[in-house]
Amino acid sequence: MPSYKQIVADAESMSLTGFTGLYKYPFLLGWQMLGGSLTKKAPLTAAYMRPGARDRGRRGSTGIPAGGLHKESTLVYKVKSGGETAQNPLADDAVESVELERPYVFILERTDLSTPGPVVIGRTVNADVTINDYSVSSAHAHLVYSDAAGFAQIKDTESTNGTAVGTKRLEEGEAEILQNGYWVTIGRVVCQFFTPKGLYQYITEPEPEAE
């Protein structure tokens, strides 16, 4: 898996045709976490848990398995009328989050190309895309990408801690369209979706600074 630094170097040294020839599949770039890091389990802080829920991790007292978050009390899982799928879920700083020192790169490619099917995103090595964090289910979500159309569709597969597109929480089994640049939260991992062309333009054509 290439690092983000390598991808940036490739984009800056290649034409669009060369870059998309090298990188044929879309990306998820992990920019932030809802607390903690990708490899260290963070404490479940009051910023995204119900008051008093910190010490109740066993099923039976709350109905939520150990390691599960209370969906209704996290930022991306709050039920909002008219939630926007294109919105950055952390734009208003309403929840504690940690910006990663360097983005995590997840290339959305199936490991078995002999049969058709979606890209499986999950925590274990059996998934096509492995996000090794306790908040991610073993088979968390499915993604289908159309290169011709230039967008993808992601579906939550009854994950424990949920999937959100922008600020819209997906119900179990619900699917949503991902356009280039859309934000996706998988468990507590806040990512941004890019097509190969979209990521090339993001790197080589930065937005002008506001005056």
C-alpha cells in the first residue's frame, strides 16, 4: 500500500494520464479519528458517549456489546433532519476528534478479481480493505465503484458502530452514493473518498486561499 507522501510525489511528477494509469482504483484517505489513533484504543470520552455510559460496556446493561459506541450520541450518528451527504461531519467542531499526523491510505480494490462483487471494508484481513481499528466491524461495509460514472455506492452491512456519508447516518443495509470528495465515517475513522482523477486534481490543483 503506497503512502500518501508517495502518492503526492507521483501526482506532482506525472500527467493525469500517467497517474490514473498507475492508480486505477478509488481511495479512502483517513484524515481524522473520533478520539485516539488508528492503532491505540482511545478512552470513550463524554464528547461522543452518553453521560454515565463509560463504564457500562457489557451487553445486558445497555444492549451494546463491549467496544460498541452509542450511535445516537455520536456526531455522525445524531439524527438530523436534512443531513447533507456532502458535508464534512467535523466542520463545526461539535465532537472531539484527532487529526492524524499523516493520512491513512486505503485503496478500494477487490482482492479476488475472478468473480464479480463489491469491495468489502472491514477490520480483519479477510476484507478487501482492512481498517484495523476496534470500532470497525469485521465486515463493516460494501462498496461498488463505477469508473465510467465516476462515483461509488457504499452500503452499511449491519456494522456495530455504523457508517455515515457526510452527516447522514446510514441505517443497517442502507446504501448511499459517494461522489468525489465526499466524507465517509466508518466506525470512528473519518475518511474522504476520492476517484483517481479527483485525487490527482486535489493534489495538483489546490484551492486558492480565501482573501
